[in-house]
Amino acid sequence: MRKRSANTAASLLPLDLWMRGRDLEGHLPARLAGWLNEPGLLTDRIHARSGAPVAVRVVEEHLAFLSHEQKAVLEASGDTCFARRIELVSAGRPWVYAETLIPDHTLELHPWLAELGDSSLGATLAECSDVSRGPFEFAPLPASHPLAAQALARLDESAEVIWARRSWFALHGRRLLVQELFLPEVSR
């Protein structure tokens, strides 16, 4: 595993942590496989499972730095991005913690992406034209991983591993990266 320098932002993930689905054949937990491979809106799946409306709770929005690997995935020329962290909450419980990284070149063309507030990114993108999605990549994040620690910090419970997925979206050819962590409520 690559070592990170002290200057690297805590939410940046090392290259070898993420794996494609074909590399995980038989290793995805059965109780989460459907969630991790869900091609539709997670808000719809959560609503169907919980029977209650789903709300987007904004945890944090800030400027951040992209790793070299993230820059390559995002086809970004610059180092900076807008980072948005949210929770998908239903029946008073968070189900999914998500981080969206929007590079500056994407934000220049689509400044409204930094103004979503408590609107669902997935639902908003579903209504846009010329949107494509890259393949899913998966990672079992240990609770000590910075992104998993952020997701778990707001919960009353702990977990040893949090499964995550990520994929890029291209909006009129400009990419953004969505990383979603499936919290313990999903497995109940």
C-alpha cells in the first residue's frame, strides 16, 4: 500500500484500496451485495426498505485537494475540488454516508453543483441530459480509515469495516466522483 504524506487530505484514498467488482467475486458480503451493486437511486432503495421518506443531511462542504489517482479518474488538470459530505437519513437513522468530489474544471461548467444544499445529487443528475456513469469500484474500509472514521463518528455504534463503493459521473463530459459508505443500518 502506498504511504501518504502528512500533507495529504484525510479523505483521499490510496490507489490499491479500490477494486472492481470482477476482482471481488465471492468476497462481497451477501447482505450488502445488492446495495453495493444497486444501479438506481439509493434514496429509492432506502425508502423501499425503511418505509419512510429519505432526507439528505449535509455534513460538510469545503474546498479540498485531489490525489494523483483521483485526478486521473476525474480527468482533472488541477489539484483542487469542491468536497460535499452528506448522509442519507430515513426514519431518523443514517443509512449511507457519501462524499462527492467535484474538480474545479467541472465546477466551472456546472457551478450549481456547489449549491445543491439538501437536494439529492443522484436525483438531480437523473434529470440532467448527457450524463454517463463509470463502473463501480469497491473497498472494505477499516473503521480506522479517515473516510470511514468520519462516517462512523456521527453514529452511536461502531463497526470494524465499512463497505464503500465509488464511481464517477460525467456531466457534459466533465467528471465528478461519488464515494458512498454503507452504514450498519443497511444490514439490519
